Amino acid sequence: MGMGMRVIGLVLLLLLLPIFIFLELDAICCYNRPPPLETIVTPIDHSDLPQQVHISQVGQDKMRISWITESPSPATVEYGPSPSANNFSATGTTSSYHYIAYESGEIHDVVIGPLKPNTTYYYRLGYSVQQFNFKTPPSQFPIKFAVVGDLGQTNWTRSTLEHISKSNYDMMLLPGDLSYANSIQPLWDSFGRLVEPLASQRPWMVTQGNHDIEEIPITHTHPFTAYNARWRMPFEESGSDSNLYYSFHVAGVHVIMLGSYADFTPVSSQYKWLQRDLQKIDRGKTPWVVVLIHAPWYNSNKAHQGHVHAYERFVSIIISLVTRVYKGKSDNCGPVHITIGDGGNHEGLATKYIPQARDINIQGG
């Protein structure tokens, strides 16, 4: 399986467009859109309120709540299963960062729990009386993921988010290129405000893409400063040493989020961590293994081979069924590869494909 490993059984490799996956595999919905649009900016409504609120799963019964304030505020969360939201409270940490002349707001990070599965919780942040709510994922099948790559900030992004909001999904998986900030830090703030209505209600689990990088030789050598500060994922819980790659369980699924822009050579920390993580998987407890990464390992699109703004899936030429692929050939023990790369980025849809491989057929759209 790619990095010198082969996972026996079904693995979905989800790589970058909106697609909804029911693990019963009874429905798949995709969305194609016309040529590129300009980036939109989502302004701040009330500077004294928590903003850019988003949540992510930590372990199997906790949730991390992250938000930003313009002025100092306590990193505290009051929460509970009733609208009063005062059953429990938790305290976390506050941080900030700077990039050239940009200074971030106060970034608050609080882990709450233990929480019950498939349950709605209400919560308030810091000094604010504003109330939010979220629903925890189920503890067993069925579970419904929304998977979106290259989300960006365009009117297509708005359309994608509206589409997702109607799906009653349990968890968002986002394999890179979140904000399309391209080092312009205020666009990270704009993105956080744009996605807050959804990201504050369901866990969003993300990994990085090339448009999430900021790096200036010599003066700023940390390539994912904003991403790491704003979108902290549960990497430590999975034994990873980096926020750029990690794994977690949800219901009966083991999800692995890999880092295309972290070293993945056989001597790298990511490679060794992945080996250990795969060895620990118990298919009796998590019969499904889902792996996400920004740059797809297989695709037939002519647009910059490496991260593809299009949808593709591997299908048998003869019987038109999903084909598993290993080392470039059909293999019943290999993973299923799906490329999903057009959630709303301003660069538009890549529509030109190279000739199909000899024994596998890649369906694009």
C-alpha cells in the first residue's frame, strides 16, 4: 500500500470535491461545477464575540472546541445535554502567533468530555452568553461522513457547505487545502468565519494541503504556522509526533490522516508511525479503514499530477464495479482509491484525463 505496505481488506483512499459516503455504501452523491470564481472574504460581525468556532474529535468520547477572540478571554467552556449548557465546565489553553506583520487573535483550545455518543450538547465559550450546539458521532454503524477536498473560499464553497448542511452528516473529513490562504493570514480568519456554522456543530477532521503552507526562507521556516495554531488535531492520542498526520477511531472505522507535505521516506517519522498504526488495527473492532491524503497516489488527470481538482474512482473495465488497486494494477487485496478535489477552490475543475491504464479504468467527472 503505497509506502511499502499492503493493507488486507477494503481501504478507501479519499483524496481531495464534495462526496458523501454512507458506510453501508448505499449512496454516493457528487457535484460538478463551472469555471473558476474569485475568492470571497467573510467579514467579522461582532468583534467582542467568539468567532471561527470549530470542533474536532479527541479519542472516542471527547471533543476539542477551538475559537478565536479579538481581546483576552478565558479559555473555558460550559456545556451540557440541555439548552442551559451549565451541567459541566472545562478549561483549556490560549495561544497566538505572528507571521511577518500579522498578529493573530487569541486562539482558545478546550477539550471537553467524556461525552455520550449520538447526543446533542449545548455549549458557551468564555465570557460570552452566545450558545452553540453540536452532535457527537454514533458509537456504531451506520455513520455518515462528508468528505471535501480543496474547500477554499468562493461562492462554490458556499454552495458546497449548503449542500453538506442538508445531509445530516456525522463528521467532516477534509484532506487538505482548507482556506486557500496562500500565506495571506487574514484569509485564515475569513475561512474560519465562513465554515463556523457547520464546523461548530459537527467534528471537522482535517489534514494539510499545499495552499495551507506559509514559508519564507531564513526569516520564517515553519511551513504550517497558521494551520497548526488554528486547526489542532488529536495527533498525540494516536502516537504521532506531528499535527500533520494522525489517526482516530469513530464508530467502526479507523481513519488515518496522512501528510503529503511531511517527510514520508522510509526513514521518516511519518513512515514509521504509519507502520505502527497499521499494525495496531483490529479489524474486528474497526472493519473499515479510511485513509486520507492531499496528493493522490493514483489518478489519470492531466492537471498537475499530485493534487487533482476533479473526481475519479477506479472501476473495472469489464464489469463496471469498484476496483481495488495495488502497485498500479488491479488487486483484490488492495485499497479502493477515490480522488475528490473540487470542493470550492478558485482554480476551477480539471477536466482533461490521460489514457486509462491497461487493466484498471478510472472514471472521472
